[in-house]
Amino acid sequence: MHDAIPTVTLPGGEDVPSLGFGTWMMGVDKSVAKVEIDTIRLALDLGMTVIDTAEMYGDGGAERIVGTALKDRREDAFLVSKVLPWNASYSGTIKACHASLDRLGTDHLDLYLLHWRGEYPLDDTVAAMEELKAAGRIRAWGVSNFDIGDMEELLEVADGKNCSVNQVLYNLSRRGIEFDLLPWCQEHGIPVMAYSPIEQGRILDNPELIHIAKAYQATPAQVALAFLLEREGVIPIPKTSSPRRLQENREAVDLDISEDDWARLDAAFPPPARKVPLEML
């Protein structure tokens, strides 16, 4: 038996699992499409029902893969997609959302994000998000790759306070948001979705991380995920096409790391002592 996946409460009051599933780089290679589809469906079985995708991923290919995976299981998923900044005018956002819905084979998204800031005014994008919400095409909206200044500006926009999530790069080796952005989001009740939570595998050969993982009969990736799961209001969304690794990700919830070992991780991956510009991949 595994521990239940903890939940994070969105500003609208809905509870979602604090461990989700990312689809970056899916939908590119047709030869692995069945494996990707099966892995998404397994994620639902394991309770990792926050499924994150975007119109950018695989030039729409990831959305098609997700749509196929959810064909008979749409109500099991909390479905997230994103609009590219160059599509994020008022009319462009609405058009892009409808195109995403077509690729996903659904009539609504649970959450729709602005992928990162572009040339269009936030007022226009937010107004489109609110229009989509009123029309029932999305249930909530949020942003991605917004630093603290962007978030403060967003909340000054009409209806900007309806932002439900900020999705950013966050992992053991990218802790800059802990200085100001993460506390700000926590104070305002806006959850943080953490993409690339194991730095696409680049942190997994760290000797201290390996040493601590062995002490818990865990993998370095599981400890890296446990680090994020310890943070209030944070939802890591690891991507994998491997059923075995997906099972391992799920089991990260079971880890109970000691304070001494958290301190050792802090020494190996120091938290920020000053403002760090928001990093992106």
C-alpha cells in the first residue's frame, strides 16, 4: 500500500493531486506513440491525474497523444494546456484554445495557461481567458514562466486576481524562486507547478543525492521529487514514457526524509541567498 498523493487547493477551491504528469517532448516520434498513450493512462490509474501539455509540444503532437489517451477517460483527468505568447492576443487566445480542444478531442480544459509573456498586453490575454471561462471552454486559467514582477503586474490587470497557477522551472538545482517568487505565490494562494522537476535527469548523478537515496532504498529521482512534494502549494509534473519510472515517481510520495538529510541536500544544492532571475528551459 502506498501513501495517498497529497492535494493542493487551487484558488477556486478545487483540490488536485500534488504530483502530476508532464508531456513535454511527447507526440514527436510515432513509433513510441502507443507507449506514451499507455503511460498517460497508467498515470491516471496511479492517481497522477494532473496531465500537463501545450500547443507548443511536438507542434500539437503532444495534445493529440493526450487526447487519444483520454478518449474514454476525460473525466478522470485534470487537463492543462498552454497558449504560445505570439498567439496570446484576445482573438488569438480564443482561436488557439479551440485548436487545442480539437487536438485534445474535448470540449473543455480544466486549466489554460499563458506559456510565457510576449508582446501582447496582459489585459487582452486575461480578457480572452475570462471569455473562454464564461463560455465553458476552460474552467480556470493561469500563467507560466512569470517572475514576481510579472505576477504583481498581472494582479493589477482587470480579473488578473483570477490566476490559478504559475508554472515555472523548479528543482533541486534551480531553487531561485525560493527567495521571493515561491513565498509570494504561497502568500497569495497561487500554486506553483514545477516543470523539469529532476532537471531532465542532469542532477541524478550528484554524489550526495545518490548517497541519501541509497539510505532510503530510493532512487535519486524519487528524492528529488520528494523535495518538491515537501513544499507548500507546489505541484511537480515529471515527464516520462517509461511505466517503470512512472511507478517510481508515484512512490516518491512514500518517502519520509529526515531533517538531517534535508540539511545535507541544502548543502549540496544551496538555496538562494539573493534574488535570482527566473530561469527557463
